[in-house]
Amino acid sequence: IPRTAIPDWIPEWRHFTICWKEKLGEEYFYFFDAAAPIITKESINFDIAYYKSRYDKGDNEYINCPMNEEQFNAFYDNLINAQVVKPKEFEEKFFEGCMPFEEMARRGKQTLLFGPMKPVGLNTPDGKRPYAVVQLRQDNVQASLYNIVGFQTHLTWPEQKRIIQMIPGLENAQFVRYGVMHRNSYICSPRHLLNTYQLKESMEVFMAGQITGVEGYVESAQSGMVAGINMARLLEGKNPLKFPQETVMGALVNYITNASEEDFQPMKANFGILPELETKVKKKQRKEAYANRAIATMEKFIDENGLG
């Protein structure tokens, strides 16, 4: 693309992050991830877990996993002794305002019981107050993914799985993303990006890669492909394309542009961001069904838009 096609406010790379902070506002340009683990709704045991908002205020948008005192104590003891990934020295200052869950725990049991695991107002369906409660919040539009509230963590991934599966109702939890706290630079895509990878404030600007909130090498590469196709179309006087949500390329950009602005965190490719299948399929065959639908949808999309 010729330099004349690039807005004057876009600088040389060495001033890139400073520019975006000024353009989008510092509060919408992030420098680190503090993401809680995300699990699939279908892996939650609703014989134990239940829907409820604290004091029944608002919609029942939270899933609650209750603990008795014995379960909490076992969970706590394992949590404070679990293996962690030590943050790099240059990352430390970014985490001052976002304490890892296990660090909160090391300040004492009451820190959790009066904080993220507070049971007040979350009585079980039979009217009893649990000793502690772990809450999960809906993470995508389809309500197929839920994140564990307040569980930003430095635990290693195997330890996250072990510790979280100690929570009643999450004993078979399937993870689509583990919790992370690391240096990263990305924009608040739900606020600033269209699902064509165009910047809302400057429609001639296309964003791609990690800075958009996609996570992973393949995910970043595919976002560049979509952004490149759409920029070429725009320069040719054609409308940019919106890739179908039944494909991961479409579902991923749909996720990052429709997530909550308040706590937006990067996302990688996974089956949980895809729309549900129209017909019921056995669990063992479900991933294959998603893949077959995606391939058929993409082939049709390519033919209809002359991308072949």
C-alpha cells in the first residue's frame, strides 16, 4: 500500500504504542493480560452448580459452584502450595493493580471468603448458604463459554486444571483458555474494531495480529489474511467481507468485536466460539461435525465472493 494511503497519524513502528494510546485513549490500549480461565458450559456439573445473581439482583447470569468448609479448606491448601510461573522482572509493575488469585489466598482464607469466593447472597436452591462460592460468568454471546470470576492467575497450566477441578461442579471442566498474566499489547477491539478488521475511527485503517486481541501464531496469521483481503477490496472500490461465523476465521473476529468492553481479554481459536450445531450430535462426533460444517460454509463463501 502506498504511503499516501496510510493516515498521517500512524507513526514509525518505534512510536507505535504511544500513538495508539493517544489515538484510542490510554484506558483502551492494554499492556498485559490478566485473564481468568475459560471453560465450556457443557462440562459443568449442574447437579451441583446453579444459576443465581447475588441477592437475586438482575438476571441469573452467573453460574455458582458451592463449597462446604471441608471442601474449601482442601481447595485452599492446594491453591497456596500450587506451582506458579514467576513473572518476568519487567512485567511485575503491570500486575500491581491485578493480584493473582493464589497471591490473594496467601494473605489468608478470609481474603477469599470476603472477596471472590464470598457466599453472601448466593444461597443454594434449597435455601442454604454455602461456606464459599466460586462464580462463573458468561463469556460469549452463545453462552457456551464461561470464565471463572476473579481467577486471574500465575499457576502453571497443569496446576490450574488440577486446582479448578477440585471445585464442586467443575470436576470435569474442559478448558478453552487457561488463565494468564503476561506482557501483551492490544486494543479494546469490542470498542474500536469492526468484524472486517477495520478501525471504527478510521475506516481506511485495518488492524491484524495480536494487537487485535487474537491469541496465537495461526490466529494472528488468519487475521492478517482477512484484513489483507478486505483492504484490497476497499482499494478496488468493493465492500469488505464479513467471514461467516460458522468458520473459525469468522467466529474469532466475531468474538473479539462483541466481547465485553469492561474486561476484554485475548482469545485463541477453539470450538467454543462457534455457533451451536443445528442438530444434536454425539459428543465424540461433535468436533468433526463442527469441522465439516466450517469447511462446507467456507467453500460456499469462497465461491460466492470470487476468492478461489
